Amino acid sequence: MYRAISILTMLKTVETSQFFDRSTIINFRSKWPAGTLFLSVLLCSVTGSVLAQQSSGKSELSRPSLEAGTQQLVTLVKKAIKQSGGDLERSNANWVFAFSTGHYKSDPLGAQAAREIATQFVNRVAVTGDSVTARAWELAPWSERDSSLLTLKLGSDLTADKARVSALWPTSSAVGSAGGHDTERAAASFTQEFQNDAGSVLILLTNTAASVGAPGEKLLGQNAPEYQEALTRWNRVAGTQDGASLDLPYVVKAPSGDVQGQLQAVVFVPKTFTAAALSQSRTALLGSQQNAAAPAAGPRLNPLPFIILLVLIALGFVVWRLLGGKGSGGGSATLRVGDQSFALRDLPQGRPFCVIAGPGYQSESQTPVVPVPGLPAESVAELSRQGREIKVRGTSETVRLSSVGGKVVAGDTVTLRLKPDQPDQPLEFSGEVRSSSGVPREVNKTVNVAYTLGDA
């Protein structure tokens, strides 16, 4: 073990540029037949060193910090359903998560925390036959797409369905958002929408349960007739003095140290909770899901030799390609973005190789621009290569990457897997921009990405 560590330490001190010069590699191979294996080990060492580098100066949400609050929310909801005459252990439910999005631009980690709470809740509680619904609200409810697309019925493949749930959650503020939110108006609207579904549970997730509006903005208020009428059919679960049902603390990992944040949940349950009966208890169904996801028991084999073999085969292939090996996906592969083509061999690793923007945009970094008529004269997305994948990152606050191939994008980044001669993958951008006169204009544009074999 000590010798292996010493060898790796020695390899890490070698300047890799000495070996990646083509003539040097060929020389090295002719003098030492085991050169390929040595280069494989060297590549493994360098790769491990690169992967070990951690980004600095960036704040990140600590997902584990939300687990305790999620469990408290589960317990609170179960108790509220029981008080309304229901039995969640024996009944299906429609879980309606409504997100206050007015603060999303100024507090992206708080927005991420709200989506993470909803995802963790569904993973802990939801079973086959349940529905999950997403809604968004600020001073009034709003939707970034057709509301019929924001409900997912969980089927027999529960693990796969739960993996798709996070795509329902809103990832941005409303178009033209002025910030703020009206909690009572949202509650009145959503309870009215789901009044005929006595198996629904409405969970408002917000940075504060108190309504917040700009000076002079008229908020609904708790004495409004429509809100009071909602309370005749739904129970607002009491909790904190400021109107929340539950505080949901979380932690942000920052370079200067941990920062404490907090969300609040406001929960509404029908006065009389009734829903379709489950075939088994919810606990049993959740246990079945966990058992199905767990690997089958069998003889315990040491995977290390197989892992080492696979790594050496993969890295040996990389070295073979560096030494002049030919094959599909190499120098003859072409990536087409919109009406421009790029040779795959020329694409840099890990940094943008092109920018999607409207006509008239000039890239300060000299990165090639793919102009798309109808888009504003600003960068709306950057494409970079990561191995055999293409990373697409939205860069505009007004025109966002909304879907890829008809699938909604959660967040502002998506990864495309390169497969030769597969159908085009359409990147769909949508938003609203204002002209110089201040008139809003809706933008919906599609940019196709394709990967083919053949000279660029």
C-alpha cells in the first residue's frame, strides 16, 4: 500500500504536458511496451486530482439540514388529516404544493430549499395512487405553463414517478414580477380550485407566512369574504404566532461559515377529509417501494478488481485514441447547434464553446455566437462539453430555458447525452422582453441540437 501511494504521489508531481506531446508519446511507447498502462495510471492520477478540486467562494444549500423540518411537516399533516376525520395510513391523497415565488430572484437558495422540502416530503409520504400538484403564487396565483401539466398521478413504477416530481416545481418568479406575495388570496384561490377534491392537502411554502406587498398595494387580508368563505370548508392548521403552520429551518454552506435560513409552511386540510382507500397500509406500500429499490441479496463479491479492470480498459481506450486510434465519435463527429456546426474534436472541455443569443449580441469572451432571430440581443444560454455530454445552461433572467425535447427543465441547466444520428433535441426558450418603448413582447423560440457522424 505504501509503495502504491508513493507511486501515485510521484506521478502527481510529473508535468502532464511532457507526455501528451504526440511525438513524446510515440517515443515513450517504443521504449517501454508497458507505456500504455503507465499512461493509464497517470491519467487516473490526474483525473482524481481534478475531481478532488472543490469550488471555492460559492454558497450551497445543505439538503440534509431540511430533513428534520420535512419530518415535522409530515407529522403535522398526518395529525391534521386525522383531526378532519381522515386516515392517511389507509387513504390516497392529492398533495398540492403552492410556492411563493416573489423572492426567487433575490433568494435563489431559499427557492431551492422550498423545492427540496416538497421533494423530500413526496419521497417520504407519497404512494401509488396519490397525486402531486404544483402551483405558484405571488400577489396572485400564476402559472408558467398549462396547469393540466402540473399534476402527476403516481403509478405502479413509484420510484420513477417520484424522480419526475421535481420537474413540476416552479423555478422562477412570475414574468414581470414586482415581488411580494398575498397569502390569503392564494389560499382562497387554491382552496376554491380544489374544493371538489376532499382528499387534497394544500401546503403553501413561502419565505414568510405574512402577506407582503409594495406600498399602496392592496392585499386581501384575513377578513375578506372570499377568504372567510374558504375557512368554512378548509381548516388552516395553526402553528406559529405569525400565521405559519410550521417553521422550516435550513442551512446554507457559505465560504465564511454556515448561514441559517428559514421557510414557513401554511397547511390547509378539508374540514372533512375523504379519499379513495389504499389496497394496503401506506406504511406497507412505502416499505415495498424501499424493498424494490434495494439490491437483491446474494453472495458478497469484492468489486475492486472489476472496477480496476474497467477503469484500465476505459483509460486504455483514451490512450489509444491519443496515440492515433480512429473511431466513431472522434474527429469525424459533428455537433450542430441551430444553423451552425462544430467539430467535436475542437470543442474545449468544461468551458463554453458557443453562446445562443439574439442578433446583435457580441460575446466579450470571443466565444462563438449562434444567433437566433426573435431572441433579445443578449446571451440566453451557454453550451459546454463535459466528456460525451453537452451541458446547456440558461443565462438570461428574461428568457429562460423552459424545456428540452418537450420535457420541462428544472432549474437553469440540462445535460444532453451525445448519441450519433439520434433525432434532434429541441431546446425551447420562453419569456417576456420589453421593447425600447416599454411594450412587453412574448418570446418562444426553439433551437435544435443534433450530433452526427461525418465531417463538419
